[in-house]
Amino acid sequence: MEILEVDAYTYNKSIKTFSLFTSANFAILNQKKVETLYFLLFKDSKVRLGIILGLIHNELYSPFSSPYGGFSFVELDCKARIIDEAISIFNDWIIKKRISKVKNRTASNSL
């Protein structure tokens, strides 16, 4: 499995979200609340998962400006093995980027 940094358009084409709040379009509307916006796809033979993250003071947030965040699944029956692999390469990506923390920021305590 590999992790891909993509643009909002590619993310939207790859991940069909079930909520406005987990869409790339919603993240773009709120991108001024973060220093950097990341759209990540997790792919092996095909795209399996995606996540949208906002970077603030070297800390990643998902969500950064909505009530929902975390991984978005391409298929609802995503196997635990896929999620496990995604978390492992996500951890490697975080270390490579030298990011200090990953946090959850809900709408009730957003910027």
C-alpha cells in the first residue's frame, strides 16, 4: 500500500463521501483555518481510503473545521487489514513530514 498526496479534485474523484463535512469542497471552503491542507489517498491495487487533514503549528487535525473527520472509505466493507496497513504507512508519512502530533478537533472546539 502507498500513500498519495493529491489535490482536492483528485480526492473528490476518488472518495465518494457520505457527508458534506468530509468532502474536499468543504475543506477548501475552510482552508484559511489551517496553514496547510492535505488530501491523502491510500492505495494498493486501487484506492481504498482517504483522509483530509489540516496542519496548524506542526500538528495535524482531522477534522479541523467540521463535526466529522478521520478516514473515508471507498467501500463500506473495508477490511481491518486494509485499515491496519493504512495506519502503518500514515505513521511513516507523519514521521517523514516531521509532524509532532495528530489530533481530533471537533466543531465545538474548532478555530
